[in-house]
Amino acid sequence: MKVSFSIKIKPFSVNKAYYKNRQLTQEARTWREDFLLSMQRTEVLQQMQSLKKAWQPSKHCLSVSYDFYYPSEILYTKKGEVSKRSMDLTNIEKLVQDNLFESRYNGREIEGVIIENFDIDDKFIVSLHSQKLAHNQPYHEILITVELLPLAPSLQS
């Protein structure tokens, strides 16, 4: 089973997310709330619920893919090189992944909305693919794909 949906939001770098003792900055908390609220669209919730219903930790692991779409003029410089404004790929994966999978966000209330996410420990992710892509839109967008994979036959209970 595979689900795929997009969130229109600018990626947030983990480098800007924390200050002393790994406390989230106010800007990072606001970004997290915006991301989590964006996940509460009916079509996204239906996909998450269908994957969660099929999920069996003794039989499955996860493959996850993130396509980070940037406006062309932000991803590339005028010389056609990758811009510094596009952020380090591994630094923008972390907060997206935490929002998608961490149980502490599932059931949290934000602006009167009860948040739902995958609520699956991200230790089950065995394959992770990310890429930055340009598009001719004036906004950022993250295409998220999560696929259930069978555990290797010798590892299944």
C-alpha cells in the first residue's frame, strides 16, 4: 500500500529550529503548527487512516519519499547553480518526518483542531529518498509518499 499527498509549505531547516537545550524556537513552533494543520485536509486524513489500518509492525516496514518543490528562482541562481537559499536537504527532512510520524503530535489540539498523523515510530523507515526540485509556481510544496513494505520473510514473526 502506498499513499501520497502534498503540503504547500516552505521547508524549515533544523539549523534554525532549536536554541539552547534543544528547545524549539517560536518560528519553528509556528511552522510545525502550520504543517500539522495542513495535514488535516480530508483527502490527507483518509490516506493516513487507510495506511494506519493496514499497518502491522510485525509484518511491515516503511519506505518514505520527500520531494521538496521550490520556485525555480529560489532553487537556482541566475547562473543556473543550486542556490544557498534552497537549504541543506538532510536538514529539512527532520522536522517533516517528526511531524508525520511522532506520536506526541497525534491527538494534540491546535486552533481547535485535533491533530492526526501516522503515529508510527520512524524506526520502521528502512528506505528514505529526498530530492529538491524546481517548479514554475510562486510557492513551496512538499510531496510526501509513504509505502508499506513487507518485512524480509526470514524476519517476520
